[in-house]
Amino acid sequence: MTAPDASQKTRRGVRSVAIRCVVAALALVAVAGGGLVAQRRAVEAVGEPAVVVGLAGWLGTLAAKGGLAARDLAQSPDEGQRGEARIRLAVILDEIAQQRQRLGRRTALPAEVQGAIDNFLAAGRSLVDTEAADLAERPTYRTVMDLGPERLPVLLDRLAARGEAEGRTRLELLSQIQLATAGAILIVLALAVVAIAPAIRGAAGEVRALQGEAARLTVGSAAADASRRGLSQYLLRLEQTLAAAVKTVVGLSDVLALGAAGPLNDKQREYAQRIRGDGQRLAQLLEDVHDLALIDAGQLKLDEKPIDLGPFIAQILDQMRVQADRSRIALMHSLPVDMPRLSADPSRLRQMMRRLIDIALRAGESGGQVHVRVAHEPAGGLALSVETAGQGFGHPDAEIALARTDGPGGTSALTLPLVKALAEHHGGRMTVGPAPGRGSIAILNFPPTRTIVA
């Protein structure tokens, strides 16, 4: 065979291998692409029944809550309690209407379910609009109580059961699609290996394996980086959105309470002030959640400095004086003469002390006092305590007080756990319990390693 013939045959062989590779790759891409598209559509189809089950369950819960609100509205002897029950029932009815629309977009509601929801909404709204005192004797009340706690949840449970059955059926379809796709890919791969293997030897296979591994690692690393960036951006947007929403709520409630949007009666002004107070508590809760998350993730950094506790405590009490005067509570403090300095993060220590004093003032009695003390520990540490005449720090048992779902004195439920976590982050601890004689006390204990003797 001459050199030109060999060269030509080589080129034909290379061209043939290249064509086979291209055909095999196209077949594999076609099969895999078709399988992925089918799986994606199947996954979306599987997700629909799950959403239906969730929405139906939530609607049943809302209906039960609506029945409880209607019962409170009809049975509460106090006008203020009836007003709160009326507002709660109205909010629940609006949410039921919204969730019903979402559920209706996901599935066709049976006529029985649709009619029960419509009757419940109509009866509930009529009950909200009725100012009469004999609400328990009215047909609308009996309709709400018949549907809300009993019939409507049962009907929605049946709808959820139907959604679960559909979900299982679609999940079986998804499994079949996955098996079919995997089988088709295996067949195409087998055919490709049979067709191309004779032309590919030794080093070429090793190079391909190394290239595939490098590509997999590169894609995995890029995906992980993108996931982390996406999560960080999402958390940032969520925090900004919540903070902006809380500021808007507090600001608008101030506008309403001041009458800038029009005159308010006493009840409306009370509601506006209550909205403002709840908004401020929500803002504090968000701050507590943020700080606790930093501590749990090990990302909270302490900027430790020597602190002269005398001027430091006096400055904090001056900052809390307006709140104390408004509550008609005297702020007292006692400091030892030979008090050493404390090594701590000033901003975090100020945060801990302000939160404890705020709890004591909120739960204190008019004409009483809140006492802040600094004392030497027998082992050489320092103890900073806040004492109040009332039960400001909750249950005398520290574990029960720290596990409460409602914050003491109307504060965030995370306030005491946050102060405890910040104290432990300084190497110390926090305890709460009954004060000597009467009242309650919270104590921050710092170890001897944090005291700086002059």
C-alpha cells in the first residue's frame, strides 16, 4: 500500500470514527434530553397534588380557627374582647378567601366543597357585620359553628385524600419515566460502545475519563458556589424585606395614632397603638433571631475592651430613664467601691443590660423600683444583676422561664435566650429566679478571667 493510500485510509478511518462519535453523541443527547423534559414535566405534575393537599389542610385549619373566633365573638361578655374576636374572625375569613382562590387555581373544587366554603364565608362576614348582642342565637352563628369546626374540615380532608391519591399515581408515572429514560440511555451507551470501542484504545479512554472527572468537579464546584451565593442573596433580601415591612407598619401606625390621616375614635386609636407596639416587638424579634443565628453559626465576633462599669452602668440607666419615668418606676444602682474593670464587648454588654432592664420596667409596678447591682463573686468573677419587684423574669424556675413561648413583660420570646447566649459567648452564664423577699432577678455571671484588677 502506498503512502498516499495509507494516508487516505487513515483519514477515512478517522472520519468514520468521528461520524460514529457524533451520531452516538447526538442519539445520547436526544434520549437524555427527551427523558429530562419528560421527568421535569412529571415532577411538576407530581408537585400539584402536594400543593393541593397543603392548601386543603391549611383551609381546614383556618376554618377551625374561624369557628373558635366566632365562638369567642358570641360568648365574650366584654366589648373589648368581642372587638378583638371580630377582627380575628375578619382576618381569618379574608385568608380563607385567598387560599380558596389559590386552591381553585390548582384543582377543580367539588360543588359540595365550593358551596360549604361560600356558605361559611357568607355566614362569617354576616356575623362580623352584626352588632347585636344575641349572636349565639342567630342562624349565621350556627352556620359558622356547623361548618367551621366540623363539616368544612372533613370535606377538605376528603379533598386532600383525593390529592394524595393523585400524587401517588403521578409518582408512579414519574418512576416509570425515570426507569424508561435510564434504560434508553443505557441502550444508547451500549450501542455507542459497540460501534466506537474498536477504534478507541488505551490512552484515548484514559484521557476521556480524566476529562469527564475534571468537568464533573468543575460543574459541582460552580454549582456549590452559585448555591451559596444564591442563599446569601436570598437571606439578605428576606431580611431587608422584613425590616422594611416592620418599619412601614410602625410608621403608618404612628401616622394613624397622631390623626394625620384623619380623626380617630378612642377604639381606633387604641388599635393603632397596639399595632405600633406589636410592630416594635416584631422588630425586636427579628433582631433577636439575627443575633441568635450569628451565634449558632459561630460568626458573632466580640470586640472586647476594658469597661469601667461605673460610668457604663450610669450611661445605660440614663438612656432608660424616659421609659422608667413613663412607667413611674425608680431606677436604682449599687456598685462596690473596689470594683475591677470588666473585659467584654461594650455593645453586646449594653445590649444585654438594656434588654434585662426593659423586661423589668415593662413588668414593674407603678411606684416601684428596678435595682441594678454589680457584686464580686466568691471565685473572683463579677455578677451584674437586675432586680424588680414584679415577676418580670417569668417563672421562678430558670429552665421554664427560658422555654416560654411568650416573652416576659410583652417582650420577644427570644429576649432571655438571646441574653443567655450572649453571656455564654463571653464565657459566663445567665440565671433568673425569685429575688430575696419579693419579686424576681436576672443575674449575669462573668468568670474571673474577664476581670481586670487595677
